Amino acid sequence: MFPIISLTLATLLVGTLLTFVAGARARWVALATSIVFLFEASAMLLGFTGLPQFGSGGTGFAESESYAWIHLGWLTINYSVGLDGISLVLVLLTAFLQLATVIYSWEESRRPGAWFGLVLLTCLGCLGVFVALDILLFFLFWEAVLVPMFFLIAYWGGPRRRYAAMKFFVYTHVASVVMLVALFAMAFYSGAASFDFPDLYAATHGLAATTQVFLALALFFGFGVKFPIVPFHTWLPDAHVEAPTGGSVLLAGLLLKLGGYGLIRWVVELLPQGISLIAPLLFVIAMVSIVWGSVLSLSQRDLKRMVAYSSINHMGIVLLAIAVHSPVGLMAAVLLMFAHGIVSGLLFMVSGSVHHTYGTRDIPSVGGITSRTPMLATMIMVGSLASLGLPALISFPAEFTALLATWDRLAYWVVVPLVILVVTAAFYLWMMQRLLFGPAKGGPEVVHDLPWYEGAGMAILVALTVLYGILPALLVNVIVQSPVSGPFP
Amino acid sequence: MSAIPPVDFLALSAILLGIGLFGILTRRNFILLLISIEIAMNAAILNFVVFAAYSGTGGGIGGQAAAVVLVGLAATEVAVGLAIVLALNRVRGSINVAEATTLRQ
Amino acid sequence: MGALDFLFGWAFLVPLLPALAFVIIGLGGSRMKRLEWGGWVAVGLSFVAMVIGVLIGIGEMLSPGTYTDTSTVWLNVPTPVGPFPNGFSLVMGTLVDPVSALMLLVVTIVGFLVMLYSIGYMHHDRGLPRYYAELSLFLTAMIGLVLSDNLLEFFLFWELVGVCSYFLIGFYYEKPSAASAAKEAFLVTRIGDVLFLLGVFLYFATYALAGGGAGWAAAGFKFASGNGPFLGSLVTSASSPTLTIAGLMMLAGAAGKSAQFPLHVWLPDAMEGPTTVSALIHAATMVAAGVYLLAVTSLFLGFTPTDQLAIVAIGGFTTFFAATMAVVQPDIKRVIAYSTISQLGYMVLAVGAGFTMVGMFHLFTHAFFKALLFLAAGSVIHAIGTQDLFKMGGLRKRLPLTYVAFLVGALSLSGIPPFAGFFSKDDVLSSVYSQLGSHPAYWPFFLLALGAVFLTAYYIFRAFLLAFHGASPRDPALPEAHEGPWVMRVPLVVLSVLAFGAGFFVFVPAFAGLLSPGFTIGGVVPALQGVALGANVPPVYGTADLAISAVSLALAAGGVLTAWRLWGNGRVYALPEGSGLAPVRRLLLNRYYMKAGYDWVGQRAVYSVARAADFVDQFIIDGTVRGIERTFARMSDGLRRIQTGVVSDYAAYVVTGVVGLLLLLLFLGPWIVTAIGGG
């Protein structure tokens, strides 16, 4: 079989290296890499017809590749990669966000070579996480994401960038360590033949319930910090506020998805008993995150901080849908992760542009954006309306199915996220009222509307928001090609 | 064949290591420090050779080889060490290691 | 029939035509040489839409029936969920049946007339392309809502019309009041929307397996489910609390959209938008969508008796409640806005009492006379540039056409025969009256609705007399008034004819067929009057209970006369000093302090909670994190003292460590080996 996944990883790797050394031409290299990546992701999508079943030689993954890597007597580690519907959708998301980020930061003047290289490296790490089927490979990519993101925040960030970068790094790293120990424990306790996902899948289901619960708890902590779940969320607002725009886009759009993906791939699929036993805890945490994120967004003055807290809210809904632990719930969770990736990317881009254009992100001190910079205002509106769940934009089908799945399992508890939908609408509308409407206020005398590259970066995301909002089936038909979110047993 | 028991060689090796360690811990002059390290290293090389010689049939060649590699390594180490000494002397005008604490900051 | 099938098959074109206008104007409107050209594109396409809409309406009159076209699967969820092992799918389709045909007539006709009128009304506005793009999008969404063939598609378009309304209310976005009103409208209806969504879930659960083997929800929440049994007939008793709650949730959704108590506060503020928008969205079509929701719910899903009582209560109370506030309003548009709330209450009342199609008939006539009133008011505002009734006066001579148009609208609204409003309002009252015997709890709400007839006639004629009668404007600074251009006059004339004559349609058998209970949905004859009512009383349109007619006519005439006594001939009535009514007047002007209360809840209560949460987040949760961080920092501060930077020191540590480790192994090693039990 044609090794499309390895080829894509190699493309990104080569692109990253070339970008680092390309100096002034780095952006062209980055753009070319992104376009090739997008083509490769599309090729994966087009070539994706269905999944071979587990067992009888089938790995359960399409395009899967496996090569021997580290073989000791008692330890078998392979280079194994593969795709199912869930990872394919997230790979697509990575490709889209990478392209949009590269274009958005086209005129980055501070060390462009390093900037674009780190952006590409982050995306490479995320891509690796989404396709890795081996514990060690997964963990390598998982950690590889932290490093470029740390430098993106620490070098290109705002005034408190050192603190924020350090907090981000330490927080998520502590979680990773717990996760790694739990992953190894899972592999060894189950006596799996190798660290490969299919082998683990065959072995971990036989683990005792208590073991599953402990492993699931540890892994949930590891992945949950990335989500982030309340109360382990305080790194997120700081990291976002200090991160440069492109860093925020990747942070919200991709890094937060790693937690959700990890939870589905390594906990829901491998420890079904464990996850259903700790589901009540997950429900509570998800509900708290939903409420907490939304209510806090209402009180924020900084546009970026507001969007950051709304991410906590949305990822809470993702967690809720995962915790429901039904196929439709997992389908909704993945769809919502994709939707949130696109929409929060767009919202962080507009936050950045508001900052560039008006010199501040303080919501009360700027007004009348619509009459001064109509393009920017339009982007803010599309992003906000998409985020508050307007039909025909991408979040709606995701939130609808997520809530339907929640209703299916929790009945009237669905009222909590439903009521919070009103609060979510409230803070976006209030923000738009203050920022977009009313007489011109704040900012410099003469303002210029979006430069072409910022507009183009946003336009990509807006187009996706509308396209997948009108035709969500394009994504859903892919997502359900998975043992857990699909009609397979 | 040989009348000297291996314990004697090992004792010599231990004495060499002791002298080397003593030098490393007490000298502040970089060159003396390097010399001490070399002495300590010679103890290790001596051990390799001794065990190679006394290990009986066939197996000894690995120890000899290690000794040769270590001799080469010692040479490169001295080269790097002296280069550092020169650089240090040029930058700070002194080769006292107790003063070279910039990296701590 | 073949020709009709062909026609109904093209129904999906109707929403797509304004969508095309939206795309053209949205992309190229501001680049056109003259901004009106974009407007004419919208007018032209909405005219074609109207022609097809009217043809469909006529086709449905000739041959009542249900035509569905569910070609597009919007979202297929092939995963097991709830009771469906094979998942379910959500489809996008068009449904043409008598109810939607009736709504389609209203939406396309009023839509086209308002589009045309706007050419004249908005010609001076630089935001004309934006206006027409948003209005076209609204028309798309509204027609889509009308033609929805399932509950989910309905919800989708329901939200879309809401957001179009948001944009259009905030059209003059530089005015802070307009921005605030837009936000308020979106938020208040959003409350209804989420409850509506909960209702959808509840119906999903209840009717999951209904409607034959496939399952109603599995087949996509469809309003008409092929040859399956009519869903409403499954409501067998009042004993299903889930269904009752589901019905109440639908009522909440409808109350949000149709501005019923207690979610009515947004509609008067929505008058911040252009008057044309008020005419189309906040009088004729979008606010009627709530009533339409109740109608399709009662027809296809059914309400329990408890739901019906709640609906009657909300509707009946709102008719009177809103009318009282209209009585003291100084703003001509707000008078009409409160009147809209009140009239929507009548429709809700009728649907609640089980007479769905009576409510729909009132919706039909109301759309015309209310749009007429708004457009006439717009003509006044266009001419003199103020909405304050107390500055107007004597406009009769200057604006004769507008005068007649407003008068026709006012008479129709007041329910004076033979104007259209008389027929429909009378049907509402007499049909509710016919239920009083078996439902005594309806009594107070019936009386409130009856009382509102008097208030309605009074407030609309108060506004009419203040604006048009008298010798000259009370504010001399007002500009000379002139009638608008022909594009504004034609819609006034057409709507005047409809507001006068729409009531007679019930005597046309084909039209009455749209309203009659005999048509079939999905091959069975549904019980249109609400399934919970055992004995259905088919309303005989136009020949209602004569006693009720007499009472309501007397009340309406009394209202008109009272208005004439107080305000006629340019008189301006002021409450006498120290009158006991002064506090009442203040209460009404302040809208029963409900808006202030909501503002307090939103701005003070919720926001304070959010601030408090922010404090907890920053200082308690993040404070703990920082505390841990500081503890580690202090520990490392202590430890870093031994990092002297002197190489020899490090060497000493290494040696000490190695020696220590060796000693440890020497003494502990044997013990460990025995403890583990290894070799």
C-alpha cells in the first residue's frame, strides 16, 4: 500500500527543516508545505473508503503502516501509524488550520524563519498524535508539540510571555508524565503483545474493572489538563492572552483537541469498562466546565480571554459527549472538536486583528468597529454567531447531536448545557454590542481594515464554517468510520 | 608464568585512582586538575589491561581493545581540556576553576 | 394533478430565489453604480417568488393535499442512539400542504410588497445593499421555515430568521439604542429557542417509535410521515407528563418568537429597526412563526389538555396585557408593536382552544392589516421624520392616501365589519366561547380577550386621530409632508385592498378549503381541532356566533367613540391633575417595570455572579496553582545554594554520592536480596 501517512509526516518534517533555514523565504516554504499537506490530507480523504474490521488480520485502521522499531525480548515497539474516521477528520483540521495560520501571519517580521518553522513543527506534532498507533510514538509526538508551542509563546508573546509559557509547559508536562505512566501500566498489565493499538485493543478489554478504573482515572487526568477541565484550566487563559495570534490559533484549534482525541483513542476505545464506571465523575466535571467557562466569559474584558474561557465551555460539551459513551455521543464529540477548532481559530484571529488595528483588546474601550473596519466586523460576527451555535454554521449540527446524545443518556440534565447556551449567546452578543456597534470609540484616529493576508487567513476558516455548516454530512460520514463512533459493533 | 598476583595491580590501580581523586578535589588550577583526571583515568585503563591479561583464554582481547580506545579518548580529552584552558586564560586571565562560575548564573 | 405535482415539486425554488438575491447583493451590491440596482434585483426575485408562491397557494386551493419532497439528507447519523439501532437521519425537504400554502401566500405577498416599498423608503440610506442583502436572507429563511417538512429543519430556519431579525433591528447600528435592542431581541428569543430545542428532544423520546415501524424521529422528525398514523392521535390521555412538558416547551419557543408574555419585552424595542423591517418581520411574518409553530405542533404532534390550558392562558392574558401598554404610548410604531403582541395573543388563544385553523386565519388577515399599518406609519415617518404622535397632527390633508390606508388598517384591526379583521377576530372569540362549557378555566382568558377588543379600537384610533386629525402639526418645526414615490404608494393600495377584503375569502369555497378541517395529511383525516377535545366543533367561518359578534362589535365601536371623545378633532387629552389614574399611567408607560426587571437580572444579578466567579477563578483556583508553584520555588531556592559553580565542588558531590551509594549497597544489599527473595 502507498505509505501516504509516512509521506505526509515526512513532508512536514522536511518542510519544517527547510523553513528553519530558509531565512527570508521561509514563508514561501511554509506555504508550499501547507499546500502539499492539504493535498495529502485530501488524498487521504479521497482514498478513505472504509475500515478493515478488527481481527482476522485486519487492524481496524485504514492506510495503516507498521515497521519494527525497538524489539527487545520483553518489549515490542513498532513505528505504527494508521487512520480511522476520527483521526482523519482531525488530520484535515490540522491541514486547514496550518494553512490558515501560515497565511494569517504572512508578514511576521520577527525571525520569520523560526516563526514559520515552529508553526509547522507544532502541526507536525499534532498530525503525529492523530495518526500514531503506538504508545511510544504517540507520546513522542505528544511531547513534541509542547516544545515549539513553548517557544512560540515565550518569544513572540505578550508582556507576561515567560510566565505564561512556563505555566503552560509545566502544567501540561506534569499531566503528560501521569499519562505516560498510565499508558505503560496499561500495556504491561494487560500483557499486550506490543505497544501497538490493535494489540492493546485485543488485550485491554480483559483487564479487571478496578484496574480499568484506575488506569482510566490516570489517563483522564493526563488528557483532561489539555482539554482543559475545571479546575485544571487556569493555564489556558494565561497562555492564550500572552500567546501570539498564530500561537493561539494552534493552541485552541489543535492542542486542545489532543486531549479529546487521546481520551477517545486511548481510554474510551481501550478501557470501555473503566470509562463507563468513571462516567459520573466525567459528567460532573463536564457540567462544571460548561457552566464555569460560559459564566466566566461573561465577566471578561479582554476579548482574547473571553474567547479562551468560551473554549473551556465548548470543550466541556465535548467532554460531556464523550462521557455519554454512546456512538452518537462520540460522533458529536469529534464533530464538535472539528467545529471548535475552526471557529476558535477564527475567533483568535479576529482578536489578534482587533489588537493590531485598535491597539487594545479591552472590549469596553473600543466601539463602532463596524463603521470603521467592516471586514473585520463581519469576521467577528461570523465567528461569534458560529460559536453561539447558529444553524447553517458549523457548530450547530455538532452541538445539536451532542445535546441529543446527552438527552439520550442523562434526560433532564441536558437542561444545564441548554441554559448555558443562553449565557453563551449573551456574552457574544454583549461583546458585539460593545465592540461592533455604537459610535466610533477608542483606537487610533485613522484605522485600516484587514490587510489581505489576515483577511485571507480568516476567509479560509469562514468558508469552512459555512461549508461544513450547510453540509455536515461531509464530516459525519467520515467520522462514523470508526469502531466507537460508528455503526460497527 | 607470572609471579605478580593481580591484587598488586589492582592495589596500584586503587592508589592511582586515589591520587587522581585527591587532585581533582583539592586542586584549583585547571592544568593540575587535568593531570589529576588523567591519573584517575590511568587507573581505569590499568584495570582493563589487568583483567584482560588474567581472564584466561580468548576473552582478553576486549579489555585490551577498551584500553586502547581509552588511551585515545584520554588524548582527545586532554586536547579539549587544554583548549578550554587557553580560552579561559584569554577571557579571564586566570585558570583558577574556582573563579569560573559564570554558568551558574 | 400532474401539473400540480410538477408545481409543488418546484416549491424549493421559492426560498432559493431570495437566496440568489442575497448572494448577488451580498457580493456585488456595494460595487453597483447605483445602490438601488441591488434593491431592484431583490424586488424582481421576490416578485418571481411571489408568483410561484401564489400559484402554489392556488394549486393547493384547487386540490388540497400534502406534497412532500425529501430529496436531501442533511445529516445522516448511522449510529445507534436511543431506541434506534440503525440511527436516524435529518432531512431537508419541502412540504406543501394547506397550512404551509396559507403561510406561503402571506410571506411571499407581504415580502414582495415590503421589498418594493423599501426602494422608496430607504433610498437615502448608504447601507442599502446591506439592507437588501439581509432582507433577502430573511425572506429565504422565512420561506424555508414555512416549507419545512420536519421539526428540525423548522428549528434551523427558525434560528436563521432570528439572526436576520437581529441584524435588521440593529440596522442603524451606530445608534446605541438600536444595538441594545438587537441584542435584547436575540437574547429573549434565544431563551425560547433553547426551550424549543428541549421540546424537540422530548418529542424525540416520546414519539421515537411512533408513526409506523420506521419511527417518526428515525424518519427525520417529519411533519407528515407517509402513510403512518397521524402523530397527534397518539396523545391518548393527559397522563403523559413528558408530552405535557414537551408541549409547554413548544409554547415557550413560540412565546419567545411571537413575543408572548413573559417574553414579550423585545418586540417594542425592536422598533429601532427600519419601519419596513417592522412591517415585514415584526408584524406579518417572523413573529407569526411562533403561532405557526404552535399550529403545526397541534396538528402533527398534539397538545395535552394541560398544555392547551397553558396556551389559552398565555394567549388570552397577552391580548389584554399588551393592549393596556399600547394605550399610553406616545410613539406611533410602538403603539402598533404592542398591538401586534396583542393580536398574536388572539392567534395563540385560538390555537390553544383547539381551533388551529382559526388562529391561522387570523394570522392571515392580521399579516395584511398590520403590514398596512406599519407601512402607513412608515409613510408618515418618511414624510415628517418623527415617530412622536404628539408632534404630529393634521396630516390628513398632506397625506391623503396614507390617511385612507391607515384608516382601513385601523378599522380592520378594530374588528369593524366588513373589514378583514372582523371576520377573523370574531371567529377566534366565538370558537373559544364554544369551548367554555367544557372548559370553565378558559373563562377569565376569554373575558380578557373580549376586553382587549375595546382597548384595541381605542388605542389605534387614538394614534390615528393624533396623527392625522387636527388643523396642523403640533410641532411647527416639522417639514412639509409629501406622499412618497409610487413604489411606496402601490404597496399601500394593494395592502389596503387586502386588509379590507381578505375576510371575504372565507366565502370562497376553494380558499375555505385551506382552512377547513377536511383535508388530509399523510392519507388520514386528522382531527384538526386538537385531539384532546372529544367533540370537535368545526368553526363555520364568517357566520360566527351572533351574540358574540354583537358584543365585540359594541366593544369596538365603544373604543372608537371613546377615542373620538378624548382625541378627536385635534384635541389632546391630558389626565386631570391628581387623578387616581396617574400611577396607572406611569406603570403602563414603564411597561409594568418588566423591562427594568429583566435588565436588572441581566446586568446586575447575572453579571455579579460572573464577576464573583471570576474572582474565585483568579484568586482561589489559580491562587492554589500559584501557591504550589511558590512552594516549589522556595524549595529550589534552598537547594540551589549548594550549586556553587565550582567544578571541584561538583566533583566532590559526585565522589561522596558514589561512595555513599557503594556503602549503602554494601550494607543494605544483602538485606534487600533476602527481602525480595531473589537469588
